[in-house]
Amino acid sequence: MTSTLVSDANRTPGTNAGGPVPMRLLNHPWTAFVLRRAGGLLLSFLVLTIVTFVIVPLIPGDPAVIAAGEGASADKIQSVRSELGLDQPLLVQFLNYFTGILRLDIGTSFISGDNVSTMIANRFPYTAEIALLAIGMVLLIAVPVGMSVAVLTNGGRRPWLDSMFNVLTSLFYSVPQYVMATLLVTVFAVSLRLLPAAGAAGPTSLILPTAALMIGPSCVIARVVRRETAVVLDKDYIRTARGWRLSAFRTHIRYVLPNLITTTLTLSGLILAAQLGGAVVIETVFAWPGLGQGIVNAILQRDYPVIRGIIMVLGLLATLIIVIVDVVLAVIDPRNLGGGTHE
């Protein structure tokens, strides 16, 4: 009895049988996971900052000449170069650029004089609209198609369907996005006159750019889902479910689909990140007023702040999307934390 009282008296406040609370939090798998992802985001930010600053001046042409206007004198060009800060040493320019980003001030356009952050904010919804719509359509189409083909061809049945699926997905995936976009415009806008060829005039204007973005990724995810489904269908627990005489629909939804979530979400996150870059080409073809069209115009005008700002935003968004997918996967399956499950 006495030893128990002494033990209780000597127990440090804020501790329990599992050890001090701060130590338990530090040793928690989620803590290590969050620190790794935060470190990855910070490293991506630093790399993007350096890369965007270094590569933009490599674009041929002098932005001061363009900003000064056609036929400007040498004195005028030099004056504009000084106003834009292009006559300063590169180290000074980089420090100004870096500190501006930390203040959430990307700069002002060399050509229009508008705030770059405002320009990006105005264009970003258009890019996000077609990118999110495309990935949503990819999942709605690719997952059911891939699962259906795997079920219908399971056990070597319908080899013609398997061959046709492989040929068609390989064919459509091999077509570059800009070629696919041009074909869609030629068929549905020029020949059939069913849809607008360019611009963002209304809901129908979304159809062709979204289709051009989603066709290739749909083929990739459908092939992956078909392969993963075929593997799952050969598992013992699927045979057991069939032995219980569960309906095919219930078996596939309850036991097959959950085993595809990890692979599908991982691939979808990578594709969505890539869609942001693919939107540059698609927006140019369809004259879509998003970030892609904005960066093309900025490159033609040698507008350094706009180019840097858009590349920075697209790069950080792509990294953030991948981190969000990692978090979702870790919530679904704690084994994805990398540190094991927490008891």
C-alpha cells in the first residue's frame, strides 16, 4: 500500500502509462508524415523559386525593348530597363524576387503594369474549371470501363474484347493532346458545327477542351484499373464471396472496388497535377482565357513577372495536389504513413 502511494506521489504530472504526452505526439506516425510532407513542400517552393528566376531570362529577346514600344530610342529603352529593375545585378534581382514572394507580391507586369497576383487570380478559375471537370470525367468513365472489361474478360473469356480494349486505349493515349484538340475542333466545330471552336462563351465551350484533356488520361487509368481488377478477381476472398452466392454487383462494389482505390487515387493525383501543365497547350488551341493562355502571351511579350508567377503557381499547385492525395491515402489506409499504424 505504501509503495503504491509513493509511486503515485512521484508520478510526473501530465504523464500516463504510455509516457509523456509530447513524446507520444512526436513519436506518432502522423507527426513524421506531416513533417516529411511539409519539408517536401518547402523544398519544392525553394526549387521553384530558383528555377523560375533562372530560366526566364534565358528566353530570347529583351523585355525592355518590347515594353518601350516599337521604334523607341536607345535612351528610352535604357530608361525602361532601369524602371523595370533589369539593370540591377542578378543577385539583387533574385533577392527582390524572393522577398516579394514571401510578401505574397509576385510583382507587376512589364507590359500592362497590372499586379501579377490579380492577373493570376482572374485566370486561375478558368484553368481549374477544365482541369477539375476533366479529372472528374476521367474517374467516372475510366474506372467503370476498366472494371467492366476485366470482369467480362476474366478467365480468358471474350479475348476479342480484351484485344480491342488494348488497341483502342493504346491508340488514343498515343495521340498528343494538341493533335487530339485539333481533331476535335476540326470534327465537331468546323465540320459538324455542333460546338464552339474557341473562347469561353458558355457551358458548351467547356466540352471540347475538357474532352481533349480527358481522353488520354482516361485510357491510362482504364488500363490500370483493368489490370488491378483482374488481379483482385483471382484472390481467395473473391472466390469465397462467390461461394456465398453474393450478387456480382455486390461482390464487385464491396470487395473489388475498395482494393482499387489506392492505385486509382495515386494515379489520379499525378494526372490532375499533369493536367495543369497540359492545360497550357489545350488553352492555346481553344483560346481559353486561363493560365495556359496567359503564360503563352507572357512568353511572347517577354513579360518576366507574369511568366514567373504563373509557373510558380502551377508548380506549387501540382505539389499540393500530390500532398493532398497522400493525406487522403494515409487516412484510408494508415500503412501509407510510412511509419506503421499507431496502436
